[in-house]
Amino acid sequence: MNAPQIFPLQPAGKLVGTLTTCPYCGVGCGVRATVSSDGQIDIAGDESHASNLGRLCVKGSALGETVALDGRLLYPKMREGEGDRQTLRLASWDAALDKVAHGFRRIIEQHGPDSVALYVSGQLLTEDYYVANKLMKGYIGSANIDTNSRLCMSSAVAGHKRAFGADLVPVCYEDLELADLVVLVGSNTAWCHPILFQRIAKIRESRPQMRLVVIDPRRTATCELADLHLPLKAGSDVWLFNGLLSFLARAGAADDGFVAAHTNGMAAALEVAEADCADPASVAKICKLDPQDLLTFYQWFAENQKTVTAFSQGVNQSSSGTDKVNSIINCHLLTGRIGAPGMGPFSITGQPNAMGGREVGGMANMLAAHMDLDNPKHRETVQTYWDSPCMADRPGLKAVDLFQAIEDGKVKAVWIMATNPVVSLPDADQVQRALKKCELVVISDIMEKTDTNAFAHVLLPALGWGEKDGTVTSSERRISRQRAFLPAPGAARADWQIICQVAQRMGYAGFDFTAVHQIFDEHAGLSAYRNNADGPHRMFNLDGLRGMDKTRFDAMQPVQWPLATSPSGEQQGTARLFADGRFAHADGKARFTPTPPRAPQHATDGDFPLSLNTGRVRDQWHTMTRTGKSPRLANHVPESFIDMHPQDALLYGVREGMLARVRSRWGAMVARVQHGGGIARGTIFVPIHWNAQSASDARVGAVVNPVVDPVSGEPEFKHTPVCVEEFPVAWYGFVLSRSQPLLDDITHWTRIQGRRFNRYELAGRSPIADHSAWAALMLGVSDVDADWLEYEDASAGVYRAVHVVDDRIEACVFLSPRPDLPSRAWLASLFLKDQLADADRVGLLIGQPIEKGADTGPTVCSCFAIGRNTICDAVRKQGLGSVAEVTACLKAGGNCGSCVPEIKKLLSEILAKESA
């Protein structure tokens, strides 16, 4: 492997490490990674990168904790044996690649090209995506390639294409700072896109007149900064924005000149909006909003020309997601608020390269370079450029339909890359059934054990972040480089290399790439090929980036497409689209889309009276295969939870802190009940991240209904009818241990990564007759002379035990019939000590620290490991009254700022108690 290049930051010429891009959300933050001589990895923000200007959220800051090789898939493996005796065994690359190529070739020859499929990911780099799409559509001849971006951004794609003629995001991040009104719809930006949220928060300090509206059924951390929160009923977004469209027209806020010159279809869209949503009072009733709050929002939107409406999963993940997107865009088209600084509809992407995948046609209904699969001229253009033997001529199977087709036996081979559908897809138990029946399951991954990998016939080790090289595109169309700064571990290979080697073994030409810059060059060339040849030009055009050799590609700076030529002849990126009023439809005009409102397909009823909403938490990412390795990221929300209103909990017989089961018509899961204070009656929220590797039964994907948007195919993750019921157990407990405890007989468990230990939250249904023997067996302590401290109150059912080796804590276990057990934060700190003090031993037996201040409480600021107790004590003792004062005193909130809303909420609670 070639040595990584060193790239300069300011001041010029200073060697500072490798500049790369964060692999998490769609913000696309620049990262500076430095590897010291002893192998330590220092992660910092890239001050020269326009997306983040040196700032990183806590997930980005903790990247160095996620690149260790523990748990990595390092060598190819193939399944051998018969029936229940099958096992995955090490294999050579030649054997594994031959099995994949021959298996796909045989199945295609017997059953046709639509009998095989690829399921890929927004975690892939653009070059990986490009060759996968080329193989499937141009050589195999099927469009059965879809991506996990189908689960998060496909409704935005469909809405853009209907309105603009192509999948085009018109705004840039700077517009969030230039706007006088920012509307965040279905986006917990403070947690899911923290750097963008901090840009908004920072500009509001200098522009207090700027207004922020948050539209979300939950009161999230993002609402702490809002001037107005509209907690609309889940699924009622189209009523809300149709009502806004009608209000704007009646209030004289329409830009008649813009509408006449640059749009079509306004009358039809307005007629639909007027039919049901002309009366704000009726809209407020449908959306379950305060009528005055709704009118305030409508009036603010009408008054502020510089308005950005940013939306994310709360809009997209719906059976009416595409209509939600278009109902938002309609309001911007009516008022002409698009194409100029500080205004426009803004889809904030979920993954680091969801946009790059869309550019290369990584979805089942798209062609590369923003060309259309249903357009014969476009198909011929791509086939000619590729010089490929065939071309898919109809849409392939979208994600949910794909796995149903696998279970039905229509798709007999699937290659899954960089994603974990057994956890992430809706009706996830159906995905398990499908993969069990599938004739050939090939999986490329960086981790050896995932829920999905358990069903693989062939496992192929891929390079991970820090090892692979290529490009990604962020939410604002900014192409950035991911660069390698670590050597390839074991026998792992780049995804594009694996795909090309399989293609070559299948007998296909056109995959003889030897370096990643060659693929990017072909991708850039296709974007420019026959662009302007027939009809309007395609706005996605990388013509200015063609012809780069490796040196130029390695030095490539972040740039927004499309590229334009400056007066001096230099290629420059384009911050905003549609400044000239021209769109990508054949007539150059944007289109209003009528959006008749409709409720979610499955309504709550007597058996399933609650509506389930799912989403992310602040410090974790997707199915935790990476972030789950970081102790820093594990402390903020250590285990899955069911957030529900206290009155609902009382009604359904569950209590805060206790376990409960969430059940739907499709499946069930178990988690701990909490009252976060931001959830409306009749609804619950469960996070998406936990899986069979991190918890015994916490896959919420198994519960989510498989209904999809009819246009985009995106699943309805924000509304599933469920019931919540008691999950009775005889005892609760936890273990902190340096080694793996025996969990076979534990009813419920969750594993949390700590520093120098793992933590396990436990619960059991069977009473424990002999606590001491049970604990020793579970912790693997067989030495009768072991240093074993224990305390038991048999009448109360309380038990504590500690195993000490050479005066250092090895493991501890705490049990109680109630869930309110001692603080884990203090116990975790003991594992960092080389020797326990006498006071520590006493504290372990009594269940609390002897020293004041030793228990920092649950983590609030992950960047600086500042706990809730520490912040509250400082606020009370030192009279701190603002977030800035807390930051000055404790550093909390002074790095990425994603904990600022939580600190602000703590301050409000403390001040409210003191004034009561």
C-alpha cells in the first residue's frame, strides 16, 4: 500500500497529518488525522474545510477510538458443511472471489439477470458506488441495486425530481446563517447534525432578530434554541404546509412574477391545498397544534423573504414522504424563495455519501450522472459511454421489495455491502427469513460479527474509514476526499477493488481500474458526456474535474458541483442553484406538485393504541458497529429506551426505569421505560441503534411496519401502531468486568463499552437461590482463595460482589429487585486505577463512594466527560446562570456544542426549583 500523502493546513507548509472527511452524517466535516510514532491517533477538525471550519461533533472527535482492529473482519471466509453444522471458515481471496463470481454467473444463466441483486450503502465511497452500479445495470443488465439511502433520503430525491426535474439541492450551509427565518422540520439537528446546529446557534448570538422554528412531534434538544416549537401530530406535515401555501396566497406573499416566469402547475397545487387546508383553525385541529402558534409560524414565513426550510428524516421516513417534501417546496416556489442567498428548501442528508450514491445512480430507479432509467436516450448515452454489453431498461427492486423478493425465491443471490439490514430495515424479522432462504448471500463488511453477517455464505473483508481512499459528497453538494492514513489491515481490500475483481471473473471488460482516481475520472467524464446534446443541460457536471492524475487527485480540495469557469479560467464550485431561474425540466421551469394530504396507512386501534416513532440518539451512529467501540460515546445514552408520556406509562402498567416490551403486528423488542419530557400522549420513541451484538432483544426494526411511500419506496419509520406491556423480571443488576461474563441464562442484557472494561445491564426472571455462587460462576471466578468482597441483604434481595486481582478491580456485580441501582459512573472510574484504596473497598461494599464529588453522574458532555452531577453542583455552588458560564467553569459545551441544549435545560430546571 502506498504511503499516505501529507496535506498542509494554515500556515502553509506546516506538516499536520492527513486531511480526510468524517464518515458519519451528511454534513461532511473535514478531519485532520495524525498518527504518532507510537501509533496513537489524534483527531481534529480541519480548519480549512468550509463545511465545519475546524469544528467536530463528539462522534467525529471520537473517531480515533473506533479504528482499533478488535472485532474486525480481516480475511475472507466461506460457509462450509451441511445443515446445522455449517461454519464460516477462512478462505483465500481467489477462492472467495471465484465463489461469488461463479455463483452469480450460474444463477444469472439459469434464472435471468433479475434473479440477483446488490444492496449497498451510503457508507461506500463514490468510486465504490460507481463500479457497483456499472456492474449491475450495464453488465449484468438488471437495476436490482438499491441502497440503505432508500431508508433515509429517497423521498427527498423523488420530491426534488418532481419539482426541479432532477435531484438537486439548491442551497448551501451558509444560507442557514444568512436566513432571517430557519425552519427545521422533522430534524433533531442538535443531535443528528450538530455542526450545522452550532452554526445556527453561533450566528444567532450576533443576529438575535433571526428566528428559529422547530416542527417536530417530540420536544427534542433542538427545541431548546427555538423561538417556536410546533409539536404537530405525526404524519400531518402535508396538512400543515398545504395550509401554509393557502395562507401565503391569501396574504399576498406570492411572487407572481417568479411563478409566471419560472414555474408550472401552481393553480392545481393551490386548488388541492385550498380544498382541505384553507382554514388555519381546521389545520391546527388536524395537526393538534395551538391555533395561535400555527398562525404565528404562517405569519413569520409570510414576512421573511430570507427563509430556509431544512428537513430530514421526520419528513422523508413516511408513507407520504415525497408529498411532504413537495408541500414544503411548493411554499418556496410560490414565494420565489429559491436560488438566492439565505433562502430555499434544504434536504439535510443522513449519511456521509448518500449524495454521492445518488450522483452515480446507486438506487434501483436511477441511472448514473443524474440520468433517468426510464429515458431511452439516457440509457443509450450511459451504455455507449460504458461500452457495456447491455443496459437495464426498467426499475429494479427497492429495498423493502428486494428482501421480500428474496424470501419469495425470485431473487436467489444478494451481495450486501457496508450495511446491516437485519437491524436497519423495517419488519427486520422478515429480512432474517429472507436471508435464511437465499441461495447465495455475499457480504462485504469491516466487522466480523453483525446481525446480518450471521447469514452470509461468503464474507469479504473491506477497508474501513482511515484505510480507504476516494470521495464523498455532502448535503450541500460538496465533494470532499476521504484519504487513507492507516495501512490496510490483514487481507482487507477496497470495495471497488473487490467489485472489479468479481466483475473480471464474471468475464466483463470495463473493470480494469488499478487506482481510485481512474474511477473518479470515468465518473466525472460520464457527468459531462453528451451533456447539452439533447434538451436542457444536466446540472450535475464534473467536467472541470476530469483528467486528474493521482497527484492532482490526492491534492483535490473540497468543491461544490456544478463547477463553473471563472473569468481567469479557473474552475470554481457553485454554492447555490437556480440563481438564473432555470430548472432541469425540459421547459426550464419548476413544477408545483399537488399534495392531497393523507394519514399513515396503519392507524392505531384498541390492540395497538400507541404510535411508535424511531430515530437516532446524540452519540451513536446507525447500528453501532463503529461508535459502539468508543467508551466516550457509550456514556451519554448507554442502552436502548422507550420514551413515553407518564400518563401512558400509568395506563399501560409500566414504570420509569423498568423494562417493557414494545409489540406490533410485525415483531417485538424490549427496552427500559423513561420519561424524557418531550413526548406527547399516544406516542412513544425508541432509538434505532441497538442490535443483537449489543443487546439481547432491542432491535426496533423488527417492530417497524414495512409500509413505504408509493413514489419513493421509503419506509414509514415514524409511525407504527404498537402496544407497550410489562416485561416482568425478578431482579435487575449490572456487571462491570474486564473479561466476558457468562450471559447464557440472563433474560435481558445490554453491553456497553467502557475504558478497560465492559458494562452489562442485566435483568432476570428466575430468582437466584445462591447469589454468591451465581455471581462467581457468571464472572468465571473459580479460585476459592480469590480476593472476593461481597455484601448481601437477603430480606431486601440486594447483593453486591467485587472481584479484586493484585489490588486492582477485575469485576463487580450489583443486584436488586428494583432498577434504581448505584451509579455506574463512579464504579467505572475505579477501573482506571492500578490499585484500589481502602476507601474504594468500603465504598464498593456500601454501594456509593466515600469521597464527595466522586460520582459525576450520567454523562452530559461526552467531549470532556462531564457528568450531570458535576454540572448541577457547579451551578448551585458557584451561582452559574448561563451556558457560557458553565463552559467557562467546566469546559462542558465548549467543543462540539451538541450538549449545549442539555446544559441549557439543566440550568432551567435548577433555576425553576430554586425560585419555587
